[in-house]
Amino acid sequence: MIKNSLVLAFSAAVLFSCGGSSDKTTSSTDSTSADKYEGGNTLKIDGSSTVYPISEALAEEFREQAPDARITVGLSGTGGGFKKFVRSEIDLTGASRPITASEDSAAKANGVVYFEIPVAYDGLVVVVHPNNDWVKSITVSELKKIWEPSAQGKILRWNQIRPEWPNQEIHLFGAGTESGTFDYFTDAIVGKAKSCRGDYTASEDDNVLVQGVSTDKLSLGFFGYAYFSENQERLKLLPIDDQNDANGKGAITPSAATILDATYQPLSRPLFIYATKKAYEKALGKDFLNFLVEQSPKLVPETGYIPFDVETYKLVKDRLVAGKTGSLFLTLKSTVGVDLKAELKK
Amino acid sequence: MEETLEKPDKPVSQKKPKMTFESKGRTVYYQLQDKIFKYFALAATSLGLIVLVLLLYSVFSSGFDRLDWDFITSLPSKRAAKAGIYTAWTGTLWIMFLTTIIAFPIGVSAGIYLEEYSSRSRMSNLIEINIANLAGVPSIIYGLLGLEVFARFLNLGASVLTGSLTLALLILPIIIVSTREAIKTVPYTLREASFALGASKWQTIWNQVLPASVPGIITGVILAISRAIGETAPLIVIGALTYVPFAPTSPMDEFTVMPIQIFNWVSRPQKAFAENAAAAIIVLLSITFVMNAIAVYLRHRSQKKVKW
């Protein structure tokens, strides 16, 4: 009996491993029902976990008009997504920051021409515990004083930031160094990406930060706007004064409206999807990207992000139709405080 | 003996035992030591159980209501209430199946070779040390290897096959080590008896040694597979997806697995997704429990048949 089962197991193993290896040469993904879409019915999306909910929503809704399309979404992160994107391993990649110069030159070296598609705004919020009754608002220079590298080990009490605040410890919570959120926050507040003090509670998972801030009365933390709107009763939102009256006077409370009209500065950032020109030239890719610009105003709010106004999406579509490839941000360097509409019109 | 048991709280000093009661004092001391260790071991055992109970309680209390047939048969979705794990559990089963089929014969054969055939040489020592070290390599390293070798060099892409090959590499050392341990427990007299009856080495291994060590081997293999289905990091590195609207139908299809889906849901801002994650964890735990039950059953069945 045992002998028989062993023989069976071994022969099954041999059979299956042969089956597996003979499959190597054929690619089965393209074989089924490719009739509707010239150039294949697969579309591979990957990239940032921040953009993932948007990609997932688009892929899911697109199935209603194209049930045969095989659209998949991965989660490699912004940097990981670009690595695959410049090797043409994927068609679209989500990014919570624009493509960098080195990624752009890698794409050029591999002959990958791409479109840059801003899809939504994401706001970063600065929050404190709901029982914190001394902070009404905070300025960018105060935030800089808290988070800059030289604050490490020195700025440890609330009254060091503003003298009228209590002489009590301040407990900091923020995004981990691997996330695009961290890059953007440090770029916008400290003035240089990735430049930050190290002695704070860091997590790549924003839910951990929500938990931390909401259970510690002396806390101050920052994370994505969507995580605040799902946990409003447990957190107190801080209006931010960027000390620049040109884009709204005084401290501005983040909301869909203030993020969209760019008065909540500097902590609102655009999110992107990059698409290869090759993907746009395929029937499925073209349909999907058109679907993206048309449906984003409706789908983006469901994912917790803030959509652009219709005109911006139209400008994005015009760039696709006109075949304007490449990134706007290779010359702009940073997305902090950028007027997207003006840039898209150029 | 009786007397000391009646007075357990009698103060005992180890350093200065009274000469006449020396042996008695020692006995009390050793008994106390025995008791302390017993309770320490009990505490250590219950700690594991308490953690398991807490985990089960928190997962079941937040996820059980979400668990229904629709959840098992639906595709992932942006709406938490509509989302399901169909593609995730089919992916996990595919991975489990292929990984076993790849790792089992290779691992067991390697174990047999190292234990029965290889002579004690520098080379075999080196191999042994390397296998032991491989068992401790972080799983993400296997993911990088899988990405370069299987996905890119062999051009298998982010397929179920690539994932299975990568995880098979990950669990091979565990299977090899447990196979060797299982073979070691077979008494040498059994082999001698077999040789004495004129059996060849292969006949001895196939008819005597392997049947006798099957319980240990199967336990090792199933524990290794249980580890493999909980892995996320290496699969994300090779390019396993998160949103896949179709179940894999061949080893070359793209896929996602339960841990990736759970990881994604846990990190979403909406609380309803956290409930989905808890429900998915219940399903993943059930798969693991079923596998362990199969391991226990197989071990029990084959143990009954081994008589020497």
C-alpha cells in the first residue's frame, strides 16, 4: 500500500514536471478570445500601492464593457513598477511620484516611449489626538522645525515648537522611509526628499499610524488623506498655514475642495499612471486609457482620493491624442506646489 | 519522602544544609526545583495556546460574519462588500499543488542520497552545511533568485510555475533535513536483516527504509508546504499580482495568492476591507488546518503498518 502510494507520487511528479516544462514554449495567456482586441487582450498594470485602489477600480469597472479583456494589477511599489515598466514587462504602472531622470534614461535605452497620465490628487494630512486642545493649526516652518534632521534628539517637547503649548513630550508618527508618502512629505516640508529625523515611530502601513496617533494624547503624525476620512472620530485634523498668502490666506484645512483648488499647500500631490506608447497603440490599451480619463471623475472618489476637474482630464486626453509622450517633471523636478493645468496646456 | 511532601513550605537553604538533615534538605530543594520547572514549562506551553486563542478570537469576531459562499466565489473588487477571494484561493491551491509536486521528489531523493549513499567526505560535509544554511536564508532572497532565473532567464514570467519553482527552492532544505531525520530513525538492524536476505541496496531502501520513514517524511513535507502557502514576500518579488479577474487554468497563467490579498486588504483605509482580510485569514487558516489534519492522518495510518 505504502509502496504503491510512493510509486504513484513519484510518477505523478515526473509526469507533471514534464507537463510543466513543455508548456514553457507556449504562452497560453494570449490564446483565448483575442478576436475582439487586435494586438491581444491582456493588459498588465503594476506599480505603487497608493495608486493601486484606483487601478483596481478601473480594471474592475472596465470588465463591464470588455468582459474578455484580461487586465491584471500588481503591487510592486512605485520604484519596482518603474523597473518593470522600463523593461517593457508591463504596460501601465502606477506612481505616487513622477518618473526620475535615471528611470527615464533607462526607458530611453530600452526604446520604451511612454505617456504620463496624472489621475488624481492625494492629500497628506497632519493629525493629532482628538483630546489635544492646545493645537489649533500649524505652520510649515513649525512642521519643518519638528521633522528636519537636526531636530533629532532636540525637539522633544510641545513648548519647543510654540512657547504657549504645554511643556510635555511630543510623540511623532510618520510614514516609513520606503514609501512615496515619506519622500513627498520630506520634500514638501523639509525641502529635500528623504531628509528627515530618524527618532519617530515609522510604519509603511498607514493604519498603524492611525492607531498610534489615536491612542496617544501627546502624538502628532502624518499620512494619506483617505486614512483620515475613514477614521475621523478618532483623530483631529490640523489646518496648515504655508505662510504664502498667494494661495489662500492663513491656515487651510484639508478637504476635497481645498486640495482640488490648490489652496491646501504644500501637502497635496498628484498621483500618476504611466503607459507605454506601445500599449496605447493596441486596441485594448487605447480603450482602457480612454476609459481611464472618462471615468476617473466618477471612480476616483470611491477609492478615497480626489479627482481633478473635468478640464484637467480633458487636457490629459488631448496629450494622449496628440501623442505627447515623456514626463513634464524631468524639467520641473518636483511636484510640490505645481500648477498641473498650466503645465498640461504647454 | 512522605514527610517532606507534607511540609513543602519549610524553608530550605542550599548553601548551609544542617549536617544531619543534609540529604533531606537536598530532596526538598530538588522537589521545589522540579515544581518550579514544571510550572515554567506549563507557562511556556500555555503562552503559545493563549496567543493562538487570542488570534482566533480576534479573527473570528471581526471576520466570521463576512464569510459566506459569495465571498469564496467572488472576484476582488473596489467595493469591500462585493469583494471575494475566488482568484486568491484558487491561486493558493495551484501553488500548493505544483510546489509539492516539484519539491517532494527532489527533496526526498536528495535526503535519501545524503543519508544512504554519500560517503563521509569533505564534499558531503560541505553540502550538508550549505543545506542547513539554505534553510535559514530569508525568503525574499529566494524571490530575487526566482525573478532572475525563472521569470527572466527561463522566460517563464510571473506565472504559477515560476511561483511554485521559487517556493519549491524555499522549502527544499526543510524537506531534505526532515527526510534525513526520518531515515535516521530507522534502526540499522533492519537494513542488515534485509541485506542478509540478499536484497540489494535499492531494494532495501525502497522496501524497508522508506516505508518505515514515511510518517516522518510526510510530516516534514506538509509542514514545509504549510510554510510555503503563508509566504508573501518572494511571490511579490517574482511579480505575483494582486488584482486578477480570472482563476489560473494552466501553470503558465498569472496568479495571486491569499497572503497577498490579505496584505492588500489590511493596508486599505476602509474598515470593511479589514473585515474582508479577517474572513480571508479564516479561510487560509482552514486550509492550513486541513493540511495538518491530513498529515496527522497519514502519519497515523502508516505508523500502524510499520512493524518490526
